[in-house]
Amino acid sequence: NLRMMINSQTTADQPIDIVKSGLLDLTIHKAENLEKCDLFGKGDPYVVVTVNGQRIHKTAVKHSTQQPSFNETKQCLLSDVTRSFMNLGVWDEDKFGADTFLGQVDFNLVRLRSTHLEFKAVPLQRQEKDAHGCLYVSLSFNPMPIISPTPSLIRTAMK
């Protein structure tokens, strides 16, 4: 069993911190009151998710709405939640030209070690001018060991 193998390989000098590594569960439920950017009609919003600077997900574009319902869930393996940051950027898709940035939400994921964020409305932020709207998200962190197999651990597992 994996737990017994981990315990047999762990010494007082080399503890495995199972709280730092684990699985991040993110659900993007919806957004409300987004800024109207299009001249004709309503916006076409979507959300881009980055963790530690790496893009891990983009929601589907929701056409002609300022109140999009996404209901998308993404899981991400984190090797160290104490050093992890997540950014949710909300954009408006433009048919002609570059997409328009509507705002963002930043999370320092270290807080998830002890709490879960369930269906929370988070206001969008933007530096150059006031952002409109909020994003509804749920976040949870499920600790699990991530270990690098050592030669002795591989031999033990193969027996």
C-alpha cells in the first residue's frame, strides 16, 4: 500500500509534507454585471485561468450576455500550495481586433490549506480604470502526497 511505502521511506530527517501538495478544484459558476464593451449588442465573455503564471484553462465563450453562466470545473495538481497563485482573467471576445480585458481576480492559494471557498462572489479588479461586475467561484484544496520515487521505493513497490 502506498501509505506504508511512504512511511517506510520517511525518516525524521526527510518528512513528507502532505499538506503542501494536492489537488485544486476550481468551479467557475457565473459572472454578473460585466461591462458592456461592444458597440452593437452585449459582450461575449470568457475566463482564462492561470496558476503560477501558466495558463491551465479557458472557459467557453458565452455570446451576447453581460450575465454569463459558465458552470465549468477544472482540477489542477499543485506541488506546493504555499507558493501557488491563481489568476482568473475575464475577457470579452471581439470578432475584429484584440479581445478586451474586463477585469481579474487574484488568489493566493496558501489560504486554501485550511478553508474551502464555496460559491463566493468576488469583485473584478482592473488597474487602469474601475472594473464592473463580479465572478462567482468555488475553490477547494485536497491534500495528497506527491513523491518522487527513489530507487528503494521503486524496488519496494515492485515486490
